[in-house]
Amino acid sequence: MSANVVVIGSLNMDLVTRAPRLPLGGETLIGHSFATVPGGKGANQAVAAARLGAAVAMVGCVGNDAYGAQLRDALLAERIDCRAVSTVEGSSGVALIVVDDNSQNAIVIVAGANGALTSAVVDRFDDVLQAADVVICQLEVPDATVGHALKRARALGKTVILNPAPAGRALPPDWYAAIDYLIPNESEAATLSGLPVDSLESAERAASHLIGLGAGKVLITLGAQGLLFASGTGFEHFPAPKVKAVDTTAAGDTFVGGFAAALARGESEAQAIRYGQVAAALSVTRAGAQPSIPTRSEVKAFKSS
Ligand code: RIB
């Protein structure tokens, strides 16, 4: 099976607690509920692209524990090609997530098997990359692998998307020339650019800086404030659809997957952005990472409502 969207990245089991508020240091809180939910930025983006119409393949690693099998099954249930999802000795990636009554979250991830996704593993599945139109990476697997994958995808002439999440540091300068679409959120854009991002104007300055470093186009997601698109020749603001948020986990992933799926079927950048925004808006109305991601028909129904 050949896929038009290939995601190279993480698979995590999300251990999700709902609590009245996020705990302070040293504090014990009584939570409302607990659930284990398939997640991981890479896997979420793969599920989003698949539910939103793309043929998808995932390149990643899971552990040989029970979570590993569940994470793979969750992707297979979406008809995602998992030939390049390797099972390695040890624990799968996990994310400890607390969601409060205001739908804010706090997340700690432990890489586990995601740390075994090396450049050599990516090279082993070069045929999967060769078959793609769009390649997506994030930052929950080793940096060396991400840099290698971006450059290989660029050399193959693919459309390359980097969602630089989570961003704890500036990106290696030599990555930028390989990126067609850099999609950070506000805080990631600030980390990458070294500039504050707290308004549309400051987002424009950060986006210009990132384009100056060599990124093709920059899309800064601004939560309820929508999205800033910077093409290098100008800016466009895309307001967000208004919804009542229940849980914002994986909203950014849903945007990235929806944007990629729409681009892969030939929609314009503006159409793909609006499509990803509607999908992300729907995802925040539901709890959990992968369970919250809408289908193509749900997005269609929302757009025509
Ligand atoms: O973007 C949301 C994801 O971040 C969660 O599913 C969790 O696994 C972390 O990777």
C-alpha cells in the first residue's frame, strides 16, 4: 500500500487524569477520572490525516509491552500502514496528562521506545518515504532522526511539514532549508525565534524571523485567536471557528493532520488551513487525544452548519 501522507514520529499511551485544577508543586489533588488513551504527537497526526481523507503510513517505534500492541492496533483500526512501526525491547512512550475544569492541560512525556527511532530505522523504510507526497515530523523522537528525516524528505522532493512540538530549544539552523511548512504554536514560535509571541503583531515578527532562518512558510497556531500564516511575501490571519472547549489535547495535532490531508489532495493553502482549523475546533469539543479527532464527514457537516 502506498501512502500520500507519511508521519515520522512518536506514539504514546496517554495516562489522563481529569482534576478540578492543575496541581501545584508538592500538592496532592483528588481527581475526577482516569483513562488510558492512545496518543503521541506523531500518532495523533497520522490518525488525523487518515480520518480526514489521506492514505497514511506511520514510521515510529513502540515497546514490546501491552501499550505497544494497543498503540499499533489503534493505528491499524484507522487503516494506517504500520509496516514501518517497529517493536523494540522495553516500554512504549507514555504521556502523563492532567486536564482541569477549564480544559487546560499539563503534560509530561517519557520517550520510551520513541527514543529508538534512529536515522537508520528511517532509512530502512525509505520506500515508504519515496511513496509519499507529504512528510510530517515533530520533536518527540531524537533530534538527529528528525533532522535526517527532514533532509531526506526534502531530497526526495516531498512537501515537508515540521510541527516543532514540544520545543525546548532553538532548532538546528541547517534544518530550516528542508522545511516547507513550519507549524509551531505561540510558545513554540517564541522559543524558536527568541522573540515574545503574545499578539498578532508579535506573531508576525516571530514568523518573519523564522522565514529569515530559511523556513518556507510559517503557520503559527494561536488557539482561540486562530492562526497566523506567513508566506514570506505577506501575512494572513485566519480566525478560529468558535466552539466550547472540553479538552484541547491533540488540537494542534488535528490541525497538522487535517492541513496535510487537504494539501495532499490538492487543496490550496488557504483551504487546507481552514479545513485543519475546523477539524481542530471539533477536536477540542471532545475529550482525549485520538478519540477526539473528527472524521471527514463530521468536518463537512460542521462546515455546512
Ligand atoms: O499533542 C498531544 C500529545 O502530546 C498527547 O497525545 C501526548 O501523548 C503528547 O505527546
